[in-house]
Amino acid sequence: MTQPPRTTQTSAPAPVDGPAVPLSRPRRVLRAVAILSCVPYLGLKAAWIAGSHIGIPEGSGLLDDRVAMAVVNGISVLLDSAVIVLALVLTRPWGLRVPAWLLAFPVWVATGLLAPIMAGFPAQLVVRAFGGGGAESPGRDAFLDEWVFAVVYSGFILQGLTLGALFVLYARDRWGHLWRGRVWELPVGIVGPAHRALAVAAAVLALLPLALHTLWACGGTAGLSEGRAADRGGDFHILEAVFVVFLLAAVAGGFLLAFRRGRALPVAVPLGLAWVGSGAVACWGGWLSLASLGGVEDIADRPTPLMNLAYAGQMLVGFLIAAIGVYSFAERSARAARRAA
């Protein structure tokens, strides 16, 4: 007599109280690697904040202003520590109870900051292997020891790979039904014209930074500061080419979502282009804009107005494309909720 009520009660708890993400062995391994890959970077930053000069050669510009260096390193520690927090959120039982916006924004920022490094650093290593990675001036050698770049960027690549894999698994569990299907199935919605206007505005704003990054990637120096032009090398050209690729990816993703082009494409394709592309151009544009605000004693190293316009322009492009992606995702989520009601 008591068995039927007991079975219905045990099957009724809300999914929020159950494990948010099945903690399989691969997810445990990914989480451990993500956390451990932060250790070298955090260790170096902590040592520099404490006054150590490990990895910093004599005469480096990093030693000119101890206070500014401590502040920048402190911000870097907070940013990289967020990777550890995200790795836990994406794998702990309470992960699905975190509000979507509170999780999506830091993951978007992490994606934007790490993706260009993941794409650019291996390409730089290949160019260096063929003798084309050195700068045309010894400026970079006086900035940090070479081994620091290898250790730090290798850690960043591991963070990007593991955190990206964990987020894809998490997003599949939580929002997988929203990014299945084809582009033609995307709802037009009442803000369809606004999406198209944002996509056109982003494409127009992208013209200047796209032209400048393409020029600099191909060897041009117009608009560059004297110090930046003198320090150009294979690494510089690859970085500029990476910015071109991510700008194109962001604009393409926004265009596909706003105009419903490529109708046979899986929805995940334009969403992925918009997500990664917008994050890369917005976050790096913002980071470089903030860096340009810092005091630079040598006038030859100060960013030129065209450099600042390129950074600000790509940052705006990233935010516009991100807005298209957010609203497209929200429209599909609302439609799915109405169908389920």
C-alpha cells in the first residue's frame, strides 16, 4: 500500500537538486588539467608581485614602475584564477543552478582572450622553426626571457583546450536543444530588422581595423608607432593575421545569424563563429585599449591614433556581434519554453 507513493516521491525531485553535470572520468581529467595549467602562470605572477625578477632580464621595461607592474600582475592573477572557478562551476553538481548570464559572460571573455593565443602561438613556433620569428630589433629580448613565453603560452593553450571542452559538454547538457538544427529553423522574431542593422553596423565598423590589421600583417607600417614598427618580426605578422581571421569570423557569424544565410548549415556553425570571433576581437580590443591608456615613457612606443582606432573599432564589432548571438539564443530559448508550456 505504501509502495506507489514512495516511488512517485523518489522520482519527483526537481533536476536542480540532482547532479548538474555527470562527473565522468574524462571531465575529471579535463578539470584537473585546467586547474594545474594555471599554476605556472599564477606562480610567476605571484613571484613578480613579491618582488622577484625571475624571467625578467636586466633593462626590461617591466622593472621601470614597480607599482604599475604589481597592479597589472594582480589583475592578471584575478583573470587566470577565474579559470579555476569556471572549471569547478562546469563540473560540480551545482553547476546548472548558476544563472546563464553569470556563467556565459566569463566563459566568453576567457574564450576571447585564449583563442588568439591558441591559434597564434603554435603558428609562431612554426615560423621560428624556419628562422622567421625574430623581431627586427632586440626590444623583445629585453622584455622577458624566451622561456617565460613558452611556459605561459603553453599553459594558456591547455587552459583553452580543457576549459573549452568542459564548456561544450556543459552547454550540451544544459542548452543542447537550443543549438541543434539548421539555420533556416532559427526564428525571425520581432527584432529581426534590428539584428540585420547590427550586423551591417558591425561589418562597417570592422572595415578600418580589418584594413589596418591586414596591412600590418602584410608588412606595412602605416599607422604603427615607431617602436612597434621597429620591433616587427614573424611573431608580429602572425598576431596581426590572427586578428584578421577572428574579425572575419565575427562578422561572418553575425551575418549568418542576422540574415539567415547558409540555411543548410548547422546552427552551431554561426553561433560558434559569433561566439569565438566576437570574444576574440572584443576582449583583445579592450585589453589593448586599456594598455594604451597606461603611461609609456618613450614616445616612440605610444600607440598612434590609428592603432587606438583599430583597437576600439574591433572591440565595438565584438560587442555588436555578441549582442546578435545573445538575442538569437534568447529568441530560440523563449520559443522552446512556449512549446513546452
